[in-house]
Amino acid sequence: LGKARGGQQVRQYAEVGFESIEGLRNVLTKRRLELLSVIRHKKPQSIYELSRLLNRDLKSVNTDLKVLKKNDFIEFKKEYHGRQRVVPVVEFDKIDIMVKV
């Protein structure tokens, strides 16, 4: 709290839980991790633009976005530029994984 009052940037953390490593692997596939990275670093202004950046078909990108949204890895912003666009947003730079043994 002191850092925030002093004007310094404070990192926020969010937690997402899975019942098993397999559950985590089912959600965070190689393609979905690539999708998260492209959203974070290239900031596409629509799902269509995201599918073009990934060189993937729109339907499979939409399916992956729904899985990531359901598990709180992405958010959607609605923007209006002549018509409504849904813009995917990733608010984090890394994912830390903790496993209990």
C-alpha cells in the first residue's frame, strides 16, 4: 500500500486453480500460450485481426478464446469504430505455476 501511495507502480496478482496438471495442460496448450503472447504484445484490435496474426482460422481462435476467458486468462473489451468490435486483452506478462506435492 505504501508503494501505491508514493506513486510507484504496484503489481497485481490473480490466481487461477486447476484440479490437476492435466487440467492445466488442457487449458494452456502451446497454441493458446502463443495466442496469449500475441494478444499481449501485438495488441490486435479485433478477433479477426488476431486470427490473421496467428495465421489460424477464425473458428478455432474463437474456441480458444472462449476457453481462456472461461478460465480468467483474458478479458474482452467492446469498442465502437463504425461498428462494434470485440477486442481481446491480456493484462499480465507471465504465468507462475505452483504445484503442491
